[in-house]
Amino acid sequence: MEYVFVRYTGDRKVLVDEQIAGVTNKTLRVEAGHHIFALDGPEAYQPPTVERSVLNTTSEKPLVIGDFHPE
């Protein structure tokens, strides 16, 4: 298992490979490998998706994604 922390100013659902995986500002568990991350919510985000390879993370040192901003 790998760990990802998606940072955002509010609480939004986080989609990993088009499946809901959790919420922003909490550590999420994902399988190792390449994934497409997106936020679900009433507004549009920039960028609409973020692609990252997730490998060699821990719950104490997750991959941090802070790329999303309201459009």
C-alpha cells in the first residue's frame, strides 16, 4: 500500500482513476503505480486532473499533491 495526501482549501472528494478514494486533507491509501487524481465538487478545478506515480511512500511521508485550485 502507498499513501497520498491531496491538499485543497476545502473538503472535496478525491477521485483516483475515476473512483472515489477519500477526501482532501486526509491521508489516502492507494496501490503502488501510476494514477490519475481529480477532485469532485460543484466547481471546476485547474488542473482538472493530476497524474503521478506513487511508490515508496509511508503514512508518515505520503506523496503530497497540492496542484488543484478553483477555476
